[in-house]
Amino acid sequence: MQRLKFLIAILLMASSTLSFAKSGGEASLEKTYWKLADVNGNAINPSSNGREAYIMLISKKSRVEGNTGCNSLAGKYEMGRHGYIKFTVAGTKMACGNMETENYMQNALSNANRYVINGQNLLLYNDNLLLAIFEAREDQDMDDKKK
């Protein structure tokens, strides 16, 4: 009987931990839809063509996919110790009215060498210089974004 109570207590703690993670705990780097929120201290608004700038890191094959607000991007990422990260990305080359967000995002991804996850935010750095802030969006389904 004591074992049964112990197992029930463990299961309850595990389920509450899972619900905490879903309800605002620290987001996972991989398999999370990361919406671009800020680059070089500039808040990012949705682009004029209605696309949201975002990235998703897919652990299988270390792939990164996303959109700059204008063009699609895809490539690889490499992670290491102490928050090391390196992106190698390429994108489509469609001309858009305002390329500022695209240029900022491409620059941030190209120059990032370190990341920190702070709650629901992904911060990309070049050494100690903050390059970009992404916000986790749980309401986005990875399969929807691949279409």
C-alpha cells in the first residue's frame, strides 16, 4: 500500500512538472517556434506582407527552418558546451518592400555564437553582445509551418 501511495505521489509530481513547462516554464531550444521579437534593440513588428519572422530548430539532423518576414530560410545549426551555437543558413531571394527585418535577422543568425534561454525567450549573442531576442510561441504547430 505504501508503494502504491509513493507511485501515485511521483506521478502527480511528474504531471504537475509537465504542466508547469507548458504554462510558462523555460522553453526548449529545439522543437519550439521562436518568433523574432527584437534585433539590436529594435522591436520587430510583422512585415508588410503579413509574414512573421521566426526560426525553428529541429533536433533531428540539426536543421533550422524559418522565415525572415519576407524570405524562407533553411540550414543547419551546431551546438556545443556553455551555450555555444553556430548557424549556417541560406534563404530565398524574393524582393520585398522593406528588407530591414530580413537584414537584421540574417546578420544576427550569421554572427551568433552563443545562446541563452530565459523563460520563454531565446537570446542570441556574439560573445557578450546581444544580437536578437526570440519569443517562444506554443500556439504554433511545427507541422503547420512546414507546409
